[in-house]
Amino acid sequence: MRLPAAALLAALLALPGAARADDSWGLSLQLLWGVSRYDVGGLQAGIASQGADMLQDSASMTGALGLLRLGALDLGILYEGGQISGTADSMVLTPEVGFALPIGDMLRLDLLGELGGHQISNVTTSSGGVDYSQASAVWLPYVGVRPMLTLRLPVGPVKAIGSLAAFARWDLVKKDVSMPPTTGTSSDLPYQLGGTTFGLSVGVGIEF
């Protein structure tokens, strides 16, 4: 009887260590919803009065995030897409690299950095009654930061997760695009693309 009792005691003592070992890595998949704002200071019109509010309003966005956690190291990939003020489309595709900081058993703070691509497309406007056609899609490299608070709730063999994140992104270059008019006889309208995006997002998903 002593041998089974000793084995049971050893197994019980090993449970916390086993749980910590099982939690030393994880793969999370999330769907994201949020709002973002594009700083018009980074989108300057060829004419000073043009585009003053074109990309200034906040816009809704949706996306997805896959994040592999190896101990304190976070590695992942993020996609986000949305429409900016009804006048242009914005899309982001980026790898994520950062650190995971546990806060108790169920909360974690992920400090993520981004170095990816920002696409702006379908820019439309009008000037003096002349409509200008959409700009072609423009890809801009950017850097960003994304601190994210993650709640993890055990559900059977996996964890249900919810997240709240803030983000800020800075386009690294500016690109000029020319928008030919679709009506009238005005000349092409030049635009310079490149600026700053910031916002908030919430996410839901699972962690393996």
C-alpha cells in the first residue's frame, strides 16, 4: 500500500510543474473588430485645400490574428482591412514579434511590434465639379506597435480568449499618385500617400 500511496503523492506534487510546462507555449487564433483613424497629415493633396478631411474620419475594420507563443516570445501574423471615411480602402498585412508577460493565471499582456505593408486603394474625390477616378493600389512599408491584453479561460482541452488592443502605425515612405479626371477637362490631380494610423480593436478566438 505504501508504494501506490507514494506514487500518487508524487503525481500530485508534479501537477503544478506539468501545468506550467503545458502552458510554456500556445497557438492562438482570433477574429478582430475595431476602429482606426488615418492621420490626414500623412495624406497631402497637390492643392492645399484639397483632401482636408478625406482620410481623417474614423473607420471600422475587421481582421484576423494568428499568434504562436514560445515561452515569453510571441510570433504571429496579422491581417486587417477596412474603408477609410467611405473614400478609400485600407488593408494591412504584417508579421508580429514581441513578448508575452503573464498577469496571473488568466491574463496576459502581449507587447507586439509590427513591420509590414499598408495598402491604400480606391481613393476618390472631386474638385470644382470635376470627378476624379480612383487611384491605383499603393503599398507602403510601415512600422507599428500593438500592446494587447488577453483574457484566457479554460474550456476543455483549449482556452477561449478575448483581447483588447491599441495600435499605432507609421508609414515609412510617401508615394505620389496621379488621379486623372473622369469628367470635365481639368488636369490630373496629384496626391501624396503616406501617414499615420492609430486605433483600438477587440478580438475573440481560441488558444491551443
